[in-house]
Amino acid sequence: MECFSDQFMEFHPIHGRNVQLDQSGTQATRVESFANGVCFSKNSLKPGEIFLIEIEDKELGWCGHLRVGLTATDPINLEEVPEYSIPDLTDLGDSWVFAITRNHNKIIEEVNAEAGGQEAGEVALAGGRRLGRGEDEDGGEGNNSRPKTFFTDSHLHIDNFRIPRDKLVGRSRPGRFSHILDDLYKTNTLPPTARRSRIGVLYVPKGQELADMHIVINGEDMGASAKGIPTIQPLYAVVDVFAATKCVRIVQVEYGFCSLQTLCRKVIQKHIVHRMAIDWLELPEALKHYCKYE
């Protein structure tokens, strides 16, 4: 099943006081400090619809990274945007947020079956107030025994939903070795917290007006980061531009037929050696930028 979405993804005009949005509403920059960077999607998400962002810029000197998740609270109803997504926003209830770390993002569902593992399972998976492994914890990397099948299919499959892979992995900055670096990115060697890393959040219905939240990092599903999320109320994406993460931008995902803009981009890319050659073409600068980065 594919989620056919026709909405243009934007950030909500209500956000943390240290956040500045660009004119398109698709890029969020934390202009000072390390906190008050909480952002929301402008519209609620549909089942299986991914809210995908790319890390545009980092800032040295801070501990911690991007945080993403879902909230059933309409941002317009907030008296004040919380300073932190974890724990301030999650402590308000009806919010499920995951702290992205450099290495430990996969969810190990087997912990529930282990003797004495119930407590750990409740923290990581159940309905959960604080989800994922914190920046200072030393958790395992998850079950890596499963064969890695990403990029062998044109779509990422999460339950019954299919998400086009072509937008799920970031690309290197245009430069002398772009064509080599792009291959490295496609093999998922890019750290989750690095520039150009792409991170998305979505929810998958599980019956009885409940759903699981999934985090996708560079084309790989990290598993159900939260389970039993009520879907009676609309769910909005949460993006906390926190600490070392300085700036993020939204990546638009096309589920059905490609737009005319995307078709033109693919034709241009098909007839060049690599992305640097786009600079040689007599095209508007905005179109060159779009062809090189998407």
C-alpha cells in the first residue's frame, strides 16, 4: 500500500523561540543557544505518510543531537512551546519523541521476552513518555543478523506501506568527488547525526485506533520506536533542532506519479556525467540547485 499524499510539507508557524524558518517554511534554523528548537509539521500526518528532514548544518560544542517524533497536541493549542521535546513536551502527555544518536537507534523488541527485561522494554517501546536511547546511554546496536536489503528495492516496506527510496538517503555536497561519495551514501555508511543525513517519522495503524511510530534513518527502518499510540486525534510530526543539530530542511516525498519538476530533474541527471556537470548547463541557478541536491 502506498500513501498517496498531495500535501506540501512545511513547518508549523508555531515553534520554539530560538527557531527561524525560511520563506518557504521548509527550513528550520536554531539561531542561538542549544534549546528552544522544537518544531512541528504544519499539517497532521496521514497513516504511512513520512515527514522527512535532512540535517543541513551542525554546531560544535554541544552534546546531543536531533530529536524527532509525533504529538497528538495541535501546536496552535500550546500556551507556550516547551524548551525541550524530551522531557518537557513528552511530560505534557500525548507526545512520543525519539533522541537520534550516532550509533544506537535500532529498537530491540526482544527485550520484552527476556527474563527481567520488562522494565527496559517499557521504557523503549510501550506507549512511552521517553523513547529511544539517550545520548549518554551505552545500549547495544540491535539485531544486526538480519540481511541488509536496503537499496535492492525501489521502495522501503513498513508493514503494508511502501515509501519510495530515492528520497530517503542524503547526498554528498556537490564537489570534485561527488560521484564517489554518492555511492558511499547509498550504502548507508553516513552516520545518522551527520550533515546530509535524512531522518523521517511516520505512524502505522495497528487496529483499534492505535498505531506504532517508526523512525527511518537513511533509508533504513529503525523499528517501532513507540507502540500503542492513540490515533483518535490527528498526529503531528515533532522535530527538535537540538544541541549539535543547527539546521534542518524538509525533503518532499512523492508517493504516486512524479511531478513535472521531478521528471525534468531526472531527465537532466540522466544525460550528465555527474552532478558537478550541472554547473556547465545554461539553466537558472534555482533549477541547478534542485538538480544537484535532490
